[in-house]
Amino acid sequence: MADKRKLLVIDDEPDIGAFVRDVALDVGYDAVAAHLPGSFEQVYSDDLDVIVLDLIMPGRDGVELLRIMAEQRANASIILISGYDTGVLHSAQKLASEQGLHVVGTLTKPIRYTELEEMLNTIAFPSRNKPFDAIEFLELPTEQELHLALNNGELEPFFQPQLRFSNNSLIGVEALIRWRHPDRGLLGPNIIIPLAEQSGLMDRLAAEVLQQSFKQAAEWLRAGLKTRVAINMAPCNFKDLDLPEWMDKKIRQYGLGPDQITLEVTETTLMQELIKSLDILTRLRMKQVKLSIDDFGTGYSSLVQLHRIPFSEIKIDKSFVMRATADKEALAIVKMTILLGHELGMKVVGEGIEDQATWDLLTSLGCDVAQGYFIAKPMPGWQLLEWAMKQNNSNLNH
Ligand code: C2E
Ligand code: MG
Ligand code: MG
């Protein structure tokens, strides 16, 4: 059949290659196996949909082949296999992703039929008719469009609920920026943030999200819902010495309490930058605004830096939370982050909770606050109110 998906497996052990090929044939792929990594160039083609690659092979190892694929800008979905511990697989996976490759899964030997079958059945393939090409790239919104959008009120935060593990009650929401683009539909931060950075609009964007979030929190309050709001900030937003006073004034102007507001900064966004803003951060804390370290585990902050910045909360990066039930290294990071946060007197938020099993695991580990699609996806402000009403939440005072 012409439109069967194409799969190539490269493993120096012929038995394993044949096994993977047979599973793929069963699932309906057009599959071939190669067991000589040296022949890679002969078997590789850019119309492959899936490449299953053994990492450890004599002569040319899988990591070297990944580099070649990256040079060729391979579009295939890649599955990595290894007989070694999962640590090696994760390092290779990270390396591949950083080079722009699309790793959809990892397998450790011995490979189980059902595991591979499920992986092959669930790969989400990009549409064949719509490759990411130059024309599409040129169609990304321009700086000018973002300027106009800010003036026209096309940008608005969505809100994702956060629940206490202890009693399922709503503790707060995180504001996540969205752009209701008249032609392109709803755009997310992956488009908005880089564009705002290029155009020097990060402060403008932060002011917009802060004010809209305060306004929304005030509206919820009038409707009987008192909740906290967490807002994402970039390190460059902490340059203005008047920020603590501005923030304090605005918060009160909207009839809110400063302890209802949390500012989140991601760990990867250079701790060094933040240290320079230590006075501003400290004054914000003194005004009772909370500070949260986001995506914890993805950056390089030292314990000393963590201690110097007056954070009140730590958010475990979703990449670890999402893998914690299946992967012992991710679990170790989740466990240690909870311990560390608690030792430093911080609340710990688990982000990216997508199922009951992860909820149960984080509950058993003593995590304080839950956020993720298992609870709810980010939604417009009015919808969040309805959602909270339906939950019959204890924060509702009528
Ligand atoms: P973040 O602050 O770590 O926000 C959490 C992201 O994870 C959100 O993506 C959210 O939709 C997503 N998420 C939550 N639960 C789940 C889950 O269970 N599964 C999965 N797969 N994803 C989940 P979003 O909205 O695309 O935001 C991406 C990032 O963009 C944010 O990551 C934050 O760093 C940044 N960002 C968002 N809004 C703003 C903003 O107003 N200003 C700034 N400076 N950055 C923002
Ligand atoms: Mg965040
Ligand atoms: Mg995060």
C-alpha cells in the first residue's frame, strides 16, 4: 500500500532488529532492519517515518548516527533503545532534542512486544502534506502585529487551576498568556514570548498580564471566589526599581491582598540575572508578594543561589512529573525536590499531572499543590469561575 508508514530499525544484534521489524510489520508499517551501523547512509532516506535506533553498537554508536540525522535535518520520529541503564537513554534523548530531532520514546532491552506495539500505535505524525517549510515560517506573526495586538486587546491570560493535595480545594491559578489572533486562532507563549523578546515588548507584556490578572481576580472576588493568581515573569521584568511599589499600588487598587499574588520565574532563565535584581525581589517579598521558582530541575541554580533569593515556592518541572511513575531517575528528582523545598521552608507544586497514578504518587511523596491536565487545562477567566463553581469549592463563600 502506498501510504504505509516507513520504519527503519538499526541494531547490531540481528535478532533484536528482526524482532522490532516484525512488531512494526504486525502494526502495519513498511519496515526494514539493518544491523550494520556502518551502512547507515545506504539505508537512511528522508522519507522514513520512524527510526528505531540502538545506542550502543560497535564501531559507530547511536549517538554518532543521531548527529548525522541532525545534520540531515531528519523529520522521522525516533525511538532509542539501549541495554544500559535509563540514564544513558535520557542523556541521548536530551542531546537529540537539543539538535532538533524528534525523539518519541525510549526502550530498554529486553524489549517487550506490547510496549513497542503501543509506542508504534500512538506516535502522532505531523501531517505529511504540511511540512514545516520556509513559507510557513514566513507566515509567523510580525513584531508590528504584536504591537497592534497589545493595543487592540487581543492578548489575554488563560488560567489553570492549582489544587491542594490534602483536600482537593482550589488554592490558586496560574495565568498563561494567549493571543486571540483574528486570522490565526489562539496562539500560545511559544509564539508570543520570543516575539515579545525580539521587539523589546517584554515589560509591556508583563504589565498587560499583571493588570488583566488583577482585574480578573477582582471580578472573581465579587462573584464569591477568592483565589491566588500566579503570574510568569521574565528576569528582564525585574529591572525597574519602582516595580515593588507599582505592584503594591495596583494590587490594592483592585481590592486584592498582596499575598494573593505570586510571581513565577523559571530556573533556566539565568539565576545570575536574578541575583542582580535581588533588591527588587527582596522588596517584593517584604510587600508580601510571593515568589516561585518555576520549571525547577531544568536549570543550573546552586543551592546557595536558591537560598539567597527569597522564594516561597518551588515548582517541579513537568518533564519530571510526567515521567515520575514510569522512570526511576525522574522519580528521584521529584522526591529530592520535594524534600529540598520543604527543608528550605517552601511550598512544592507538582506541574504536569496528567493522570490519577501521578496524582497518587505525588500525594504519597508529600507534595503540596497539584497542577495539570488531570485537573484542568488553562481556560479563560469566566470559564474558570464556572469550573470552580462546579467543583463546589470550599473557597466559594456563597
Ligand atoms: P510554565 O510557567 O511552566 O507553565 C506551565 C505550562 O505547562 C503551560 O504551558 C501549561 O499549559 C502546561 N501544562 C500544564 N499542565 C500540563 C499537563 O498536565 N500536561 C502538559 N503537557 N502541559 C501542561 P503554556 O501555557 O504553553 O506556557 C508555556 C510557558 O510559557 C510557561 O511555562 C511560561 O514559562 C511561559 N509563559 C506563559 N505565559 C507567560 C507570560 O505571561 N509571561 C511570560 N514571561 N512567560 C509566560
Ligand atoms: Mg509558570
Ligand atoms: Mg513550569
